[in-house]
Amino acid sequence: MAPSHRQGGDRLSALPDNALQHVLSHLMSDEAVRTSALSRRWHRVHEAVPVVNLVDTKSGDRYGPSLSDLKVCFDHQVTSAIMGKSAATPIRTFHVTARHPPYELLDQWIVTAVNSGVEDLDVNLSYYDDSMNTLCPSIRCPYTGQRNSADFNKDERNRYTKTHPHIFGCRTLRRLSLTNWTLDLPGTVVMASLETLCLGRIMDPRGELHRLISSCPCLVNLTLEECPTITEIAVTSTRLRTFTMICCHNATSVKLHSACVQLLRYKGDLPPRGSSFITVANPATVKAVGIEICENLSSKGPRDFDAVTRLISQCAKLAYLHLSLRPSMAYYSSMFTSVLRDLGSLTHLSLRGCLPTDHAVRSVSALLVNAKNLQVLSLFPLDPEPPKKKMTRGFYGHDNSESDSDTEPEAVTVDEAVKYSNRMPQSLWRAYARCLEYNLTRINIDNYQGRPLEKMLARFLLSRAAALEEFSATLAARLQKDETAKELISWRWNRHTRVTCN
């Protein structure tokens, strides 16, 4: 029996070595090393932890003044964490986030981890600020007001650190995550054990990304983020279950040959008319779909949504659907209501976007009308989109004296009738959603700021949800929890509904 606290012992120290090593494996490596100072019992425990997990905390240039403020050099931290392992301890997990990486040492770190039989390799690099701009053309540069490019700047292309060939011959690797690298594959790629592949902001001068993905026959999870060279891609792994593509704005066609895909997530612009978008071998296996459209949809027509609505409607057994649209939450709801009508298995609907007018609130209610079996509703209201800056030449080549809106005027102006009131218009009072009366048991609202239109939506939901068990709101810092909770409670139809504010 472990000694009691009164006898000078503690239960944690009484655990066997393998249990303590498991605990330390969830800490950053520098934190795990500090435990050696606790007592003799902990002195060498960290040496047997098969994990190296460190994040570079310096800012600015690698040789700038900020480097002198660090107590320990990051290069020394990583090298010490590797060399400090006992001879019998392999490195199974290697996670490093490095700013302005040391190229020679970086190669040594990776070779050591690969030769040690690493199973989880995650290396995130960052460089000078200009090279780290997002590759989403729907976001404007805060300095020039111009939209960002969907590709790397011509002057910066291929200047990221090249990937080490040892990575692509590692037979033990099961998870690989690379961010901000230049892809440089060897002649032969052997990744028969790889199950998870995450690639972010990859420069691919020779167009080898498709070959890398095709060389992973056991791939289960694939994430591609801001990879501009992707245009048309086919994922041949028959085991693929989750596919995520974020801001790969040049992509027009994705074919998934797996018949067991369960989760799809897409963030980007609406696909071009006539494009195949994302095709799945067996859409009936897809249980969750997330669609986030970056661009403003004010100028889009119904036919522009065909590829997105077709993908959703093909997933006949869909249980979870997330929609994030601009300029308002549930924008073009008429395009999605007909799709939801045929999704009898849909139990969780998540909506993200702005509520600029009461029409946006009515659009949310319109979606609920056709989501007949919905059990969980999650809402993520955003701040109104600020007007974009129209830059004129001045100091440093720009001036912020003028502005115009990035959306149509009616999309950002709150109706005067509801500007200071949460009273619902008659059309909303008359709306009937079957799921509110019989099925919906949980509603979650994130970033609730108590704006009139947010109150209108919350009041509509609470006053109609007869089967509701829990209403949870995550509040903005300025709101008082008690006062907000009292207001929400006063609107509930079901007196047994539990209202919580966090």
C-alpha cells in the first residue's frame, strides 16, 4: 500500500514507472524534465518517456535581440531532449514547432527520430513574417487593403526548408504532419504504415504532392491546408475515413476512392460551375459534413450552389452538418431547405455566421422547418463584418481615410425596427418547426453578445422548444451571467429546460 501523505509520501510517486512515464508523455518535454527536481523518485523518470514535444517561444529574427531574452536556447532544448533519452528509450512521438529553424540541426533531429522508430512526426516551421501570410483570397491584407493571393508570392516560392528524404522511407511512421515546408520527395517513397497525413502551406515546385498521397495505401485521415498546387487530386487509399481541405483555392476536383469515408470538411470558395467538386465512392457512408465558404455570397446565384448542395444531398445518411456562410448565417437558406428535407438521419445542425438583419433570423428558422429529426442545434454568431478600407496613396503608400463595404449595404445594416428590440416579426411568430416541438433536446450558442437579433433568435428557440432539455450559451466578457441567464429563462416554454451561461 502506498504511504499516506502524513507519512511523508504521495500517491503519485507511488505509481509504477510506466504509469509515471505515461503521465509525463502528456507534458511538454521541458516541463517533464523539471519533474526530476521533485525527489529522487522522479530523478530519471523523464529519460524513459518516448516523447519529444517542444515549442519555440522566441519572436522576431533568429539572431535578433529577442534571442538574448531566452533563458535556454531552443536548439539546445531540442538536442538535449533527444540526447537525454536513455539508450533503451525510442522516440515514438516527435513534435517540434520551430521559428527560423537551424537547418543542419533540423536534419539531425529528424534523422535521429526516424532511425529511432518514430510513429508520430509533427514539425511546424515558421519564418519571417512576410512569408507567413494566409493564402485565402477572401481575406484582405491589413496594411494594403488588397486581397491576399491564393498562391505563394513569386519571390518566396520554393524558399521554405526542403523535406528530408528519411521521412518518406520511414516504415514505422503512422502520423505525419508538416507545415511550411518545400516538398522534395526521393525517388522511392515507402510509407506503408502511414494512417494520418496533415500538410499545411506546402510549396510543391515539382508537383509531387499527388505522388506522396498515392504512396500511402493505408491512409485513414488526410488534411490539406493552403496547398496552392492542388488542382485535381485523387486519393486512392481505400481505407480513407476523414478528408479535410482548407483554403486550397486552386482545387477544382477531388476524387475519394474509399468506400468508407465518414467525415468531410471543406473550407474555400464556391467551386466553379460544372466542376465535380468532391466525389466519394460511397456517399452513403458519410456521417458528418462541414462546409465553410470563405467568399462573400451576395453576388452569387442559385446555380452557383449546385456542387455544394449536390454533395450534401448525396450523403443520404448524414447525421451532422456544419454550414458557415457569408455575409449572413444561413444565407441562401432556400437552397439548403430542400436538401435538408431529404436528410432524415440529420440529428445535429451547426450554423456559423453573422446576423445582420431579422431576415437572417428567419433564414435559420426556415432551415429548422425541414430538419424534422434534429436533436442538437449549435449556433456561432459572428460580429458584423467591418467595412473594408479603401486605400489612397499617402504615408508608406496607403491611407485609411476612405472606406466602403465588402458586402452589399443591406447585408450589414440592422433593421431599425429591431435595432433596439428583440421583438419577433409576425412571420417569425408564425413559423412552425416540428423538431422544436418533438425532437430538439439541446441548443448551444457560442459568443452570445446579447445583440437584439441574437436575443430575437434565442427567444424564438426557447419559446418554441417544447422538448428542450438544455440551453447553453457561452457569453461575451461584457455580459453579466446572472442577468443574462434570468432573461433567457424568462423566454423558455418548457420549464424543465436547463439554462446555463458560461
